[in-house]
Amino acid sequence: MTAETESTSIPVFPGLELTEEMRSSVTVEERFVPGPAGAPDVRVLLYRPNSVEEPLPLIVSMHGGAFAMRPDSFPAIDARLAMNGALVVSVDYRIVPEHPFPCGVEDCYAALCWAVAELDIDPARVVVTGASAGGALAAAVTLMARDRGGPAISFQALVIPVLDDRCETASMRQYVEAPVFGAKRARDMWNVYLGADADRSVTSPLAAPARAETLAGLPPAFIQVNGLDPLRDEGIQYALRLLAADVPVELYCAPDQHHGMSVDPRTQAQAGRLYQEAMQAAIA
């Protein structure tokens, strides 16, 4: 089965379709790689820039969608990253409701370990990134690599990230109902991901990275939040905790932006530009 065949049955998120320029600049390959112990293989999509000599920097990309969507819905994000001159491994992690935590994050970590060990990449330039729920997974993978003595991650980029299952911030109270994603949907998402009966007093930081006791020793970060997003404050608080742990952080709050929905084209473009520039610098 090719990546193109698989993706024909999965709808693409509007505006994130591959362009002709992307199709001519990037080759997409489907692989199945060893999963966590006792678990199935993990499907990954490799986005490889054409006419670029290896070894390449590595970007491990974890898509969003409330832990419930597939990477085939977001192909332009990964193709655009590959066009910067990196080999992108987009992880098709197991999704809810059939596969709650920790299935997805363990798949992402397994894919990272495989990519660093088996692909012709530059081990000094290993980046993880994710948006929304993918931000939770990317942040958790940095914790796993630190605590398990795993691959050295040089940079993490978290975009409108999900980080805290407690949902107690001011922005959560401000945006209970909001376009695309409000606090009510955030709480529903956590109930599905963790289980409605989960003991939230012992939520793992590998599910909700804001629960981590210390963020010391993590890689430098780019964090972007949106001003009208219920997730805004947990992203800002995570950035502040990283800074307090002597981790370099670039933080941007895009005003007049909901979660995944633009109100102001200028700040939407600014956020996208800053993200791309941060990623380019990380793999330079």
C-alpha cells in the first residue's frame, strides 16, 4: 500500500492539501516501523526533499486532531517542513477512542527511536514538532527521551499545544464555547484520551506534560499560542516553566486567533512565518 493509496480514504483538512509545488519538491513514502514492546508496528509517512544530499536533519512530526485524526489529513504541514531541507517522519500513531493513552505517545517515541537509529540523518539535528494534541505528544516525547536516555533532541516546536488536563486556566474559563475548539471540547477530549474514570490526581506527564515535576534538561523550544484559544494560558505557563529551568524559549501569542481559526490574517501569517523561521534555524 502506498501513502497515496492510504490517503485517498482519509479526508484532507481544508487548506492543507498538497500543492503542485509540494508534489514536485517532495517524495512521500509509507513505512511500517517497529512499535513499542508488545504493540503493532507504527505506520509513518516519510517526506523527503528531492535533490538534497543526505544526511539530512530529522523532523519528527506529530499531528493534531484531539488524538483522534490521521496524518494524511495534514499533508501540507509535513511537506512544507521537508521543503526546508529536512527528512520529515510523520507518525500515524494509534488514535482514540480505540487506543487511549499511552498508546499514541509510545508510538511516537518508538518512531523517533527508529528514525534516529535507521535513517541516514544528522543526529545533531533532531527536531520534534506538533500542533494542538500533537503538541502534547511532541512535548511528551522530549520528556521520554530525557528520562529514558533516548535520542538527543536538539529542538522542540509546539504550536497551540495541548499540555494540561486540569483545564483550570483563565483562558479555559474565558472560552468555554469557541469556534472549532473550546474548553468544553477540551475536557471531552481529555476524558476520551485518559478515560472518563481516570484518577486525575496522578495523571502522567507523558499524557499532560504540564504535570512534569521538572522541565530541566529539555531542548530549546518554540511555542506559539493563540489569543482567543482556551489552550493559550497552558502554553504560556509551560514556556515560563521552561525559561525558569534555563531552557531557551521563543514564545509568540497570536492575537485575534481562535484554536485553528483565523480572525486576523496578519497575525495568522506572522505566526506561520515565525514557526517556519524557527524550524529553519533549528535544522540549519
